[in-house]
Amino acid sequence: MRRAGFLVWLLIFLLLLEASLVSAAQVHYVSNKDSLYKISEWYGVDVPSIARTNNLEAPYTIYPGQVVIVPDPVARPGEIIYRVKAGDSLYSIAKAHGLSKDELMSYNKLASELIYSGQALRIPTKPQPSAVRTLAAAYSASTYYYNIPDLMKAYPARIFLRGQAQDKVVALTFDDGPDPVFTPQILDVLAYHGVPATFFVRGDRVAQYPQVVQRMIQEGHVVGGHSWSHPNLRSLSADRIRWQVENTAKEIKKWTGLEPKLMRPPYGEMSEEGMAELASMDNYLINWSADSNDWQAKGRDDVLIGAIPGSKPGAIVLMHSAGGVGQSLQPTIDALPYFIYTLRVQGYKFVTVDKLLGTPAYKS
Ligand SMILES: [Zn+2]
């Protein structure tokens, strides 16, 4: 029956919605007296999990002003994780789970009765499957890649998701610009912090806002192509792909004198025939290893939660400098200073993609 089918889907949707609300990692803004151990106690998440999520090395030094992404606590055998809701008290939570308030407090090593909405409490129970998703699910590998691993085997020196993982360097990349609203603000933030980045630009937008691309070059950034009109290149013929890439390169050269060799396909997707075209044009396909998911962020915390866990040595970080009609990149602009500061105090340097990979950015 149609109606029953609809209700089943509605139920699945609501369950997924609940799961996604429950699994949200959190951003902690580090103040003077914080330590990783205090953060661990406060959020009920063990120190190694937090350190792993933030790529911190022992002795886990953190600095005021940086952010720490706090992953979901993972239930141990014999317990569940309960998220405090508005209106809950320690007494009501304990009673609902057949415990005394004191038992609940001592099990969670709580020093005070103050609890806050969203706080995770461990509830001892008989062994049962936990409904709480782990970080692994939240940060699962991007589903954009599809055939990219196969293409990488065929073109090992042409396709990159990251650089060598030895030094603490990361490359920030911004897709979909230029635009007259958000890209200039991102350039302002990068200039203020002295961070070089790589912009993968759309040909049709370069034609509209060439002065923004000229500014990128003047301020020490690298510009690569992101197709002319942002189609999924996997669904285009080899000829159309060549047209998308060549026309964009020509447009960039027209305004900057530089013909890019770095190419990021929209959605990170490329067909086998298209890859052969790219290689014959002496282009490099540059995807990413850390996806900030900034285009769907509701605020800066979402961007930080997306970007920081993947920002390991050699990472290529995906962000955006322009969106579709009516789309705001304000969360990206707001998150950038925290992202930059957090990585810098942990010893990272920012480089452009060509420097990270040791490939030329432009044709000579
Ligand atoms: Zn794009």
C-alpha cells in the first residue's frame, strides 16, 4: 500500500534525523586554564579519542584561542550514552534509568549537579546495542570519489588527494569562485593571516569577475581550473570535457597571463576518457583529503568540525569561496581564522597545492 510505504519512509527519515542530531560532534574554544584532560572530563570523551580527532601528538599541548573538535563519546560495554535534553535534571535522568542521582554522578565523575542540554552522560546498563553512532560514521570517506582510486592506479603521477604525509603542511583550497561577495572576504582573511591558498575557479565566473582572479595572483595565491560551467564531467564526452578545461584555462590566461596545470573537477568526479584528455593536456587532477562540507554548514562550528579532523600532515583541505544563488559562505569566512590559528599553534604551515605536491602550477 502506498500510504503504508510513505509512513515507513517517514519513520526511517525521523530515525535518521534523530541519529544525526545525536551524533553531532562539538567545537570547544580553548581558554587559558583548559587542558585536554579537563575537556575530556567535561564532555565525557576519553583523551585519546579527542587527540586522534584533532591529530594531536603527545603531550597533547593545546593553546588558548585554538579550537578542539570533541567527538561523540563512544559507549563502553555495559553502558549507553544519554544526551541531556532541555528540562532534564540529574534526578530525572537517574530515575528513568533505575539509578540514584549519586550513582549517576559518581559513574560520570561529575563534580557538580549542573548539567547542560546536549551533554553526554554515561548510563550503566546491561549490555545492549548502543544507538549512538561513532565518529567513524560521521567522518566516513567521501562518497564523491567513485572511480578515482582506479584512475589513480592508471595515472599515479597525475591525480592527487593529498601530499606526502611527512611534514606538518596543509594546502587550503577554495572551489567555485570567483564571486564579488564571498571570494573577496576570503582573500581579506587570508591576507590578514598571511596564508597562501589555491583557488579552483569556474571559467564562466572568471569571465564575469576577472579582477578578483587578478587579485588572487597578486596576493600570492595559486589559481587552477574548475571547469567552465560546473557540470559533472563524468557524464560528458571527452570532447566536451576538453572544451570545459581548455576554455577555462584560456580565460584565466587572458586575465593573468598564466595557464593553469592544476584542475579540480566539479564534485571530484572524472571519467576514464576525461582523465586521458587531462593527461594529454598536461594537467593534474587535484581532489582533496579533508572535506570541510562548508557549503552546507549552518555556522562556523560545522565548518571546523568538517575541516579539522582531516587536516593531517600533507592534507588538501576542500572549502568554497562562492556558492549558488542565495547561498552564503559566511560560515567559511567565520571559521577560517579559528582553523588557521588552530593548525598554526600545532605547528602547521600553509602552502599552495603546487608546493605541497612539487608540481608546476602553470604551463611555462
Ligand atoms: Zn565546485
